[in-house]
Amino acid sequence: MNIHKNARLTPLRREEMALSVIEGALSQAHAARVYGVTAKIVARWVERYKVEGRAGMVDRSSRP
């Protein structure tokens, strides 16, 4: 997998972030501040983790 050089989150960090929100250790807003992303991004990764588990944490193509 190619990680973008400016990517804030790797799949492992995405999983860590999602689990911290799901388990109640962090709110979405606090997780956004800690991980340097927006609350919308946190919500996206949390939802993907709930639906797909660890497999959902990998990058997806943004090509049309």
C-alpha cells in the first residue's frame, strides 16, 4: 500500500482512533484534535470500522 507522504493517519492509527471513540475513551471532537483531522473524518473512520472492522481502515481509490 502506498501511504501519501502528507497523510495524517495510517491504517493502524485510523483503527486506534476509531477504537478510542467507540470504547468511549475520546469524543469525536477530542479525537479530531488529538489526531489532527476534522470531526467529519473521525466520524467517517469510526463508521467504517463499525461496518467493516480492520479491513475498512485501508485506503480506497478516489478515482472516478
